[in-house]
Amino acid sequence: MKVYAHRGYSGRYPENTMLSFQKAAESGCDGIELDVQLTRDGTVVVIHDEAVDRTTDGTGLVKDYTFEELRKLDAGTIKGGRYGFCPVPSFEEYCEWASQYGFVTNVEIKTGVYYYEDIEEKTLEIIKKYHLEDRVMFSSFNHLSLERLKELAPDIPRGALLEHTGLGNAGYYCSRYGYACYHPGIRGLTEETVRNCRDHGIGVNVWTINDMESLENTYEWGCSGIFTNYPEICRNWLDHKG
């Protein structure tokens, strides 16, 4: 079972920052999950919420900031500022850094609340610039974004991201529309759903695994991977299981 660092090593470090990603890489995780949106001037940036209020010392929507303005905000405040100033990274900054490693990056396209024009094309362009096509996976709650990416880059795997309520007959759905994986929330997931996906040749990557019961269940059910805020703990537990 693969371990993906959810927004980097976000349990300990400021989420979706280069510090969080660097610490995730050091943890021995198999991959990193991050979220992309667009600034007012069309820069692809790594940030989860559509508003900057929760994760930075700023207020307002990501789409209303230029990249230069966004870089002045401190994403380190979410951890009380104990790691110093942490800027919001551009996706290009991340890809340039990630190109030196072999892990997989799960890129979540954040178009479920606000649909950013050409975000799929802009994100893919950066991935290609750093030759990461064989080390990325796309996911999104907006499956139309995934359909657009299928048109643009049919060889890059896509994961159907679902809320905790999940989807009945998810394995058939994913196989029918060419998704490599199903990405459900843990709270609504059952062993039967995992089995259904496996019967259709679909991997199951589950979010967000931050407690032992969830970790043990996903392992016993035969899930393909987990997204966790604590990649080092999960990696060590899985290594111990052998």
C-alpha cells in the first residue's frame, strides 16, 4: 500500500508549502498530494482553499490575488509561525524541485467551487516542461476537469475523487470512464466498495488516513494507497508489517 503525503507533511508542517513537501520527501513517502488553483494573473499556485484566510495571514479569494501579491502572504501562520515565513509556492516551483526525485505527485485540480479558465492546460504545460508526465496523477472533485485532462494527456492516470458519501458501483464507474483509481473519503468507505473496485481493475487511494483504525482497515481491505497528514508514521507502520 502506497503512502501519499497529503498536502505534504501537513500534520507537522504548514500545508502545501515547500517546507512541507521537503519534509514529506525526507519521510520516505511514495508520493505527495497537492492542490492547484490560478491567481488573477493566471499563475498556477499550490493552495487548498479557494480563500486564503485559513492557511495564510491574508483574507480573500486566491483568484483575486496576483501571484506577486499572493507571495507576500505567510502560509506558515497555520502552524503558529514556528517555522518562519513560508510563502505560497507556484506549481512551477514545486515541479522544478520534484523533478530531482522519483516519487509520484497527485495533482488535485481545484475546480469544484470556482472553475478556472484553462487551468488544465496550464498545469499540464508545467508538468511537461519538467518531464514529469510519468510521475504524476490527476484527481478532482470536478470530473469534467478530469475528462478535459483525458483529452489533453490520455496517458496520465486520473483518480475519481469523491466525498465521504462515496459512489455505488464505483469500480464499474471508474472502468467505464477510464479512471485508473477511485479516491474516496475514509468515512463512507467499505470493504465491499474496495472489492468492487479491485474486481474492475481499479486502484483505491483513500483520504485522509490520520488514525490507526483507518490505517489498519485500508491495509486489511487491500487498498492501493492512502493520503495522510503523517506520512512518516504510516510509512514506518507499513514497513513493520512487512
